[in-house]
Amino acid sequence: MSDKQLMNVRFEGDILILQLEAASISAVDEVEHISRSLRQAVQEHQPRHLVVDFSAVQFFSSQMLGLLVDVWRRLRDQGGTVAVSGINPQLTRVFRITNLDKLFAFYETTDEAIAATQAV
């Protein structure tokens, strides 16, 4: 399941990997598309963990944060986690300012995030 403009979704065991591919995710329809695809993947495959790769992203709207918190709640209730990888320092500040850096684990690369998540 993929959308070359916005994202790619794949699985490694019980880990759903969401690779965001757009430099800017700010339009309401973009976030809604990502939301629908992510929720569908979570519902159909019931992953225990989510890794979100932000390496291509330079900007995202606050709606993205809301989506991540919603998915985090669902996975947390099932004993799962959400990890963020490849995020630039500017976007990391957004997570810190909103105190969301306390909810998610941050990793430089997706491979590091996957390895750490598999160890949980």
C-alpha cells in the first residue's frame, strides 16, 4: 500500500513503518489521506508498534501531531509503542515545545528505530 507523493507503508513483523515522503505535509486533505491510510493499516494488520520516518519531511501541520497522538493511544492500549525516526532538529523542537517528546522515542534512522522497537 503506497502513495508515492505522500507516504509508503510497510511491515516488519508486528511493526508498521510509515515512511513520509513529502517535504511538506500541511494541507488538510494530505493529513486526512495519511490518517485514513494509517488507520486502515492499523485496523487491518493490528501492529503492536509504529515507526514513523520523517527523514524527507521539512514541515508538517499540527494535525499530524494529533494523528500521531491518536495512533499512540491506540497502540499504547495494546501494549505498543510509537517511534519517530529521521526527524530534523527544527521539527524535533515542535515535539519538545508541545511535550510530545515524552510520548515518542526518537531515533536517527529507521533501522535504529526498528531494532529498538523489536527489543521491546
